[in-house]
Amino acid sequence: MASSALISPEALHARIKKDRLRTALQAPISAPMYCVLYLKEKRECRSPWFARREHAQAALDLMQAKYGKGKAIVYVD
């Protein structure tokens, strides 16, 4: 029975490469969703969920123009 100290560097490299390929090919669980959180009259509000980052960015620009630059952020789930 061989221990891990006796594994050749080539075999170890091949095993690491195989592990990286296996994990790299896994599909994500779900696509990220985006939401804009903003403060309105000292209360936290949120926009509807967006599937595209561009739509969330457009909503963020609108909320920052309306309520202030530091009062709106994009939340990614």
C-alpha cells in the first residue's frame, strides 16, 4: 500500500488537473438575480428582481438620480 508521500509528482499533477477539470465543468445551480436596494424617507425599499445585470444597472442609475448617489446599491443573489 503506497502512502501519499510516495506518489510521483507527475501522478499528483495529473490527479490535480483531473480534479480541476471535473469541478470546472459543473453547471451553476442557478443564474444570478439582481435587485436594487435603496433608501426612501429613511426606510429600506427594493426593486423587483432582474435577470439581467444591465436592467439592474439602469434601475440603479434611476434610483441614484432620484434618492441620492449613496442611497442605492445592486444586490446579487
